[in-house]
Amino acid sequence: METLHVKNKAIRIINIAGEIFIYLFVLFLFFDTKLVMKTRYVLQGLSILKIIFDHKSIRIYGKSIYFGFLIILAIGICFNLISADMESAHMFGKENIRFQDGLMLMIFIKNHKQIRNIIYIFTFGIILMST
């Protein structure tokens, strides 16, 4: 019984940290690339922990879209390997694997309030960039 309580507490902490780092990630998109990279690494770690501890409650809408992106990514890497050298396939994968960040965001977004907060952060960043 106590291990279930500890697990629920850990899941709650992971969810709160994930939500905070989502907001930081979106905000840092407008400021510094090193901060984006660091928050992305933390989000990747939190996503892995969420998948391990709380995989039953993850509801990702638009799974078919992400599956389509994965197929396009795999086919693009294969065709780059066939038509060009290994370096171009590496560059293709490096540039087009960014949808993974969107998947990490979707793992932690649970309601419309969080989506609205992300839209507010985007609007704030756009206003800052335009001034």
C-alpha cells in the first residue's frame, strides 16, 4: 500500500515538473538556443519517466499523425541512404526529428487550460520578438 502511495506521489511530481518545463521550453524558444536544448533534455528525461511510471494514463490525441510522421521520417532516411551518403542521412534525421519535441509536449498536456497557457506564452514571445 505504501509503495502505491510513493508511486502516485512520484507521478504527481513528474506531472508538475513536466508542465513547468513545457512552459519553460516554449518560452525559451524565443530567447536562447542553449536554454532550449537544456530544457528539451530535461523534458525528454521526464517523458521517459512518465512513460515508465504512468503509461496507462497517457492520452495522446492524433496518434495517427505522429505515426505518419514516423513513417515519413523512416522513408526519408532510407532514401537519403540510398541516394546519397551517410552524412546526408544524418542531416535529414537531425533536422526532421523535431516532431519528437511535440510528442513530449503532448504527453504532459492534459486539458485546454494548459493549451491556452502555451498559446499565451507563444503570444508573449511573439510580442517580445517584434519589439
